[in-house]
Amino acid sequence: MDFAFTAEQLQFKSQVLKFAKKEIVPRVREHELNSTFDFESWRKLGEFGLLGLHFPEEYGGSGADVITSVLAGEALGEAGVDAGLTLSLGAHTYLCTDTIFTHGNEEQRRKYVPKLARGEWIGCMGLTEPGAGSDVASLKCRAERVDGGWLLNGNKMFITNGSIADVAVIYAKSDPEGGHAGISGFIVEKGTPGFSVSRNLHKICVRTSMTSELVFEDCFIPEANLLGPEGAGFMMAMQTVEWDRSALLAPFLGGMQFVMEKCVRYAQERVQFGKPIAAFPAIKQKIANVKIVLEAARPLVYRIAWCKDQGRPMSHLEAAVAKLFIGEWSLGPLNDAMMLHGGYGLCHEYDVERVFRDSRLAPVGGGTSDIQKMIISKLM
Ligand SMILES: Cc1cc2nc3c(=O)[nH]c(=O)nc-3n(C[C@H](O)[C@H](O)[C@H](O)COP(=O)(O)OP(=O)(O)OC[C@H]3O[C@@H](n4cnc5c(N)ncnc54)[C@H](O)[C@@H]3O)c2cc1C
């Protein structure tokens, strides 16, 4: 395994860092405070090519490798972009567009991927339901075959970008008796009669990312919008795990780097008892705690990206370890980072409390820590 990045990859990372600091970060605090999606930043991410980095150029992308996508995600977090915007980017790119690109037929690819990859359209993916989270195979949303297509009925819960998406990849039961093999994927366009958004959920974290409940009532989906073979929905949803555990986790690494740099600066500048607080062993230990977890987490994420670039099958055990490690082990160090800033650490304008709050998504979204432990123990 060789984790030495190429000069091109490193150069791109520093370009993304510079771009994000200048073009995105100045609006983060306002949108985070108001829990609003930043359409202006979205447009800029699209112009910079960050909404379709790994897709081939003929489909509106830049043909980048997975490691480059990971480094770009890290750079966004490192610049101070909030994990709400990077979650929206991840759900759009990896859970929606990539699923259409990977499993769609040529007509579907041509129709949806370029507009999504360029950021002209926003994408989302709906798997979770009010009654089906960890146990996704128990989902109730029904796809009933009718003349010329399918009728969707049911609800989807916690859908990132749900209320702002132009295109949704929706998983539903096409065969209620079929278990995992009874789930199919469908491409649903905004404005399709019978498809509506009932609400956005207000959250403690990733507040700039819209998290919505979707409703389908006798929603007719033409046969042309069945995604992949009938009954392949569960397999398609599970394949996104490789992205979940690499490019989608990368901004959390960047967020830790961002916080660590803030801690070092603050500790050198803040004077108490006549010296910078950096002189106190308790403060040094807090900074070291952030660094230790960050350095341990990085190779876990890089390894999954590297496997994907090499075309090697990803180890589900290693992927679960990466997800669990970042979700669980970042909590203590990020709390330390917040405490290091004293009262200011609890204030919005210092950003540290935001990174702490946003980090709470990692042990929940895309499979909770309990589920990762279950996977790990099953595969051992
Ligand atoms: C901000 C946000 C964005 C999201 N975006 C999307 C999205 O874009 N698309 C999408 O489809 N979903 C999305 N989700 C849903 C997310 O993947 C689920 O919330 C997650 O999988 C957990 O499901 P649940 O919330 O229903 O919890 P549940 O599955 O009900 O779990 C409740 C508790 O029980 C525990 N538990 C459950 N089963 C077991 C078990 N067998 N052993 C031990 N403990 C167990 C869990 O760990 C948890 O602590 C998002 C969620 C959030 C919060």
C-alpha cells in the first residue's frame, strides 16, 4: 500500500483549500445560524468541479480518482466549510449521482449525470423511512407495477437535500415477500405528481443541510425510471458504502485539522496566570488528543479510497472500523478542543462548537456505531 500522494493530487488539495477559504467559508456562520442551505456556495462548488469530480468528462465530471475526491473533501473541512454543506455534497454526488452513473442505463446516464455533476441539478437518495432505519430491508415504501411503470406509495425520512433536490434515487419494495431482493431503485424527478416534501427537520448538527421527510402518494414512475434491474435496490444502496466510508467521511478529518490548528493558535495567544495557556500541560494534552485521533483516522479513510482506486474489493470490516473510529473517537478530542477555548469555545463565532456538534452525525448517518460494531463482530 502506498499512501504517497502525487504532486498533482496535493496541488489540487491546496487549490480546493484556497478556493473554499475565499469563496465558501465567509458565508458558513450565517447559514449555520439560520439553518439555511447556501445555494450560492453550491453554485460555486459546481463551477469549481467539486460536485462531480470523479465522473468522466463526457458526463460533466473531471475524471478524478477517489483519493483526489477524498483530499478535496478533507480540504473543504480543513478550510472551515461546515459538515452540513459537505454532507449535502456527499449525498448529492455519491449517494445519488454515482448510483445513477454506476447502475443506470445509457439513456439515464446521459439525461441525469451531466446536469447533476455540473451542479445544475441537486440530487438526493431516499432509503430510510420513519419505521425503517438500521433495519433498511424492513422498509414499507411500496412500488406496485402498473401499466407502463410503477406506483410509489410511502414515506422517506431524514433525506439529505430532500426538500431542494431536483432528482431523487428512491428505494421501494417492488416485491413485499422478497426480503432484500424485493427492493428496487427508482429515479424520481421533482414535480412528479404524487411526490411531495412534508417537512424539514431542525437538528443539532449539519444544520445547513436540509434533512427532509418525503411523501409518495400514488406517484406514477415510468418504466424508463426503474434504476438497475428490478430487485437490485438493496445491493445498489449497499454499494454506496465505499463512498460513505471514504469521500463522505473525509470532511470530518478536515474538520479535525481545522479545529486542531485553531487550538494551537488560541493556546499560543490566550494568556492566563501571566503566560500563554499553551504552557500548561493540561492544554498540551488536549491538543495532542486531537492530533492522535486525526493521525489514526486518516489512514483508515485513505485505505478505503486506495482500494476503490485499485479496483480491489473493499473490506466491509475495515470500512466499518473506519466509520466507527471517526464517529466515536472524535467525540473526546473535539470536546477537549472546545474546552480549551473556555467560554469562547461555546460561542458560535469561534466555530469549534459547530465542528463538535457536526461531528455527531458521524456515529448516526449511514449506519450507527451499534450497527458498525455488529458488522465488525459478525465478520471476525
Ligand atoms: C442528518 C441526517 C442525514 C441523513 N441522510 C440520509 C439520506 O440522505 N438518505 C437516507 O436514506 N437516510 C439518511 N439518514 C438516515 C440515517 O442513515 C439513519 O438515521 C441511520 O441509519 C439510523 O437509523 P434510525 O435513525 O432509524 O435509527 P434506528 O435504526 O431506529 O436506531 C435507534 C437506536 O437503536 C440502535 N440499534 C438499532 N438496531 C440495532 C441492533 N441490531 N443492535 C444494536 N443497536 C441497534 C441504533 O444504533 C440506535 O442507537 C440521515 C440521518 C441523519 C440524522
